[in-house]
Amino acid sequence: MEHRVNNTVTKQGKYIPGLDGIRALAIGLVLFSHSVIYDEFTQLHSVGVTAGSAGVVLFFVLSGYLITMLLLREESRTGGISLRLFYLRRAFRLLPALWLYLLVVGAIAVVGGLPHHPWHSFVSSLFYIRNLVGQGHETNHLWSLSIEAQFYLFWSLVLVALPKRNRTRLLIALVGLVSITVWRVYAAQTGMATVGALYTRSDFRFDAPLFGCLLALIEQVAPQTTRWLTSSGWRSALLGFIGVTGLIVWVGLDLGAAAYPGMDSTIVCLLSVVLILSQVGVQCRVSRVLAWSPLVIIGQMSYGLYLWQQLFLGSLVPGFDLIRVFPFGLLATIAATVVSYWCLERPLIQLKDRKFHQVVRESKPQVTAPRRS
């Protein structure tokens, strides 16, 4: 999923470490899932599936919130939203680490290490349509990055097409969220779509980032609706407790399997919104748990963790039967992530912040669209 060091901010530009802590919680759920759903811990398979799904939904909601908040801040500061700069920032943050991962996986495939991984899986991964085309375990997780990229394209165009019309944007987000949820429930009940399609198709998953977008827009249009919830430490603590406990109960009791068809991700979306609210207001000792430094560091590296875990966590196939044995696969994931983050991602994040965010600060009020070729 997408992760940004400097994007965990409020509309005032204040860094919120607890949002990186939420990322750490999300990637923790994914790592737990992929550590138990394969050969070694089959008794935890169902719980692992629920955990992985919850982690991805948490990423989606947080990404929708942050992207919307950042673009609204840019519009408030400069008078408009530059799609060119937005896409450049996303490219700088996401593409290099993805290319490195695909280069490594592709090299293994070329030498015969991944005989069942067709070339078109790499192409669809590069063009962010892996949720629609491709097969093979080592790129299968890129379906979620594809959905996020597709959503960024759609949502950024909506915001630019409706400059400073936050009430209309809010209505579109709400209508879209409800429509997608109803559509998914209908498809799940009638059997119109397979379980895999319900999980990976954009028309069934865009509601999750829209939950985050809706929260960001409510903070702009009707701040009084969230101000009361976030204006005291004890309420923030209560929200954090509800969000974390709700996720633990949801995963631990495998409630996803008992949820109404198509509604499982909606419940996790609501818990995700509660968690975000717990971090954006007045903090106390309890609500600052997610701002604990180790969690923040994990959250900042969660993009790399998400990319590399798929190579080292999986079925014990020939060639990977030693490295994927727990806990060696997890240790290999951490090692690859640390190298990628410090040698590639962090320097490019700093370059992106200097080059493109500075341009945004200095630009004149305007709304721009991508240049036509």
C-alpha cells in the first residue's frame, strides 16, 4: 500500500506520528496473515485471511484520508490543485521501490526460479492493473497497489473538476461509498462475482478509500461534527481503544466469516475511521500508544515491508523451501526492506519533498491538468 513519511499531516500541516502507527498496525496484520495462511500454521488459516483483509482495508481508508487532506491543503494554500505535481510526487514515492522489487522477482523468474509466473503479470504490475490481469504469488499482492493507483487517478480528477466545492465533493464521496457497498453486497448475495473478484475488483473496493475521503471532507465542511470527538484526551483515548480492540476482536474471533455477505470490509472501514479520529485530535497517554517510536518507524517502512513480504512469505515451493520457513522469511523481509528504504526510498522521499513540495508552496493559485502529449 502507499506510505509516505511526510504525508501523515493534518490540514494545518502538523505531523501526526500516530497515523504512521496505524500503518504499522496495518502491515502487522498483513505480515501475520501471510505468516500463517500457508503450510506451517494451517490451523490459523481462517484467522489469517481475516487479518490480511483487515490490514489492506486499513491501508485503503488511511490512504484516502491522507490524499484528500493533502490535496485540500494544497488547494487552500495555493488556490488550486496541480495534477502534474501530484502525479510526480506519487511517482517518486511509489515507482522506484516497485521497480526494484519487480526487477528482483523478474530476474528470479528469468533463471527459472518462478516457472509459473507469466510475463504479463509483470506488465500488469507496472501499469497498475494487476488486480485485473496476471497470476503468480510473487506479484499477487500488487492488486492492492493497483486499486490505490486507479483510485488516485479517479479521485484527483474529481477534486480538480470541482474546485473548492467541498460540499459537492462530500456528496459524491458519500454517494459513491454507498453505491459501491450496495453493489458489492448484491453481487455477493446473488453470486454475480467470484470471491476473488469481490476482493480485487475496483468497483467492489473503491468504497474503502472513499471512507477516508469522506472523513477528510467532513472535517472541512462540518468540522463541528468531528471536533467534539477529538477535542479531549479521554475521548481520543476511547476512540483508539474502540478501534484497536474492535480490530483485535474482529480478527481474533474471525468475525469476517460471520459477517453479512459483502459487509465485512465495511465494518473494518468504520473501525479504521475511528482509529484515524483517535490520532488527529487532542492526545493523552493512552491515545499516544500508536505514536510509539518503534511503531512509527515500522509505519514509515511499511510500503517496503508490503512489497518484499510477498517474496519471502508463501508456500514452500522448490527454491524457497528454506527461506520461507518461519521466522526466516520474516527476517528476510525486514532485511530487504531496510536496504530498500535507506538506500532508495528515503533519499528519493527527501528529494521529492525538496523538489515538488517546495514548488507547490511557491506556485501561484491555479488549477492545472496533465499536459496532453
